Amino acid sequence: MRYEVKSLGAWAFVKVSFFLNLIIGFVFGLLYAGFMALMLAISSAMPFDDVGQMPFDTDIIGPMFFILLPFIFAVGGAIFQTLFGLIIIGAYNLIAKFVGGIEMTLDPVEQTQPVHTEPMQPPPPPPLPAPDLPPSNPNSETP
């Protein structure tokens, strides 16, 4: 079977791309924050003369990297990469109108699970409760 992709849905792309880029951006933000914190730790341990002193306090900047950078990367990456993807989808849809879309050949897949041809049987009913017997008296004699 041959199929042609004539257009791509923008809203479906936005939903998936935004959240996927949000997660990827957060992970890369954590990695970048760790790298920058390491660089700050190394540079703060280096001796500086009066002229080459660092112009900021590394005790405050270091923790801010771990707190802010993952969120900045996540939101920024999600917004900008989703917008870039929308531009690509718009260009694809425009070009596909004039020259045609991407052609794909698809083959049907065999089902690996058995198909039940006989109707399903209902479960058996629960057993009936035992009849109520009068309480037995151990002092009485029974013949």
C-alpha cells in the first residue's frame, strides 16, 4: 500500500513538541548548571590578584545556577524549538501543495495475538450458602 503525506497537523505537533522539548530542556539545563557550578568552583579556587578579582560573589551565583538554569532552559527550549518546528511544518505543508508530499509504502502487520472466534462463556455462579442450623447444645443428649 502506498500513501502520501499531504500535510502535517500543526496542533498535534505543538502538543507533543512542547512537552518533549520541555523535558529535554530541563535535563540539558541540569547538565549545564552542573557544568557551570563546576567551573565556578574551579575558578573560585584560583588565586587572583587585586586586578583580577571576580566581579561577583560565587557563593550566591553557584546555587542560582542549579535553581534557575534548568527552568530557563526548559521553558526557553520548549518555546523556541516548538516555534522552529511550526515554521518547518508550515514550509512542508506549503511545498507539499505544489510538488506533492512524502510517499510511503506501508505493509499490513500480522496479528500476533490469537483472535477468539467462539463467544466467551460467563463465569460460573458462586456456590450457595450453607443452610442455617440451630445451635447445638453440648449438654443435651441426642439419640
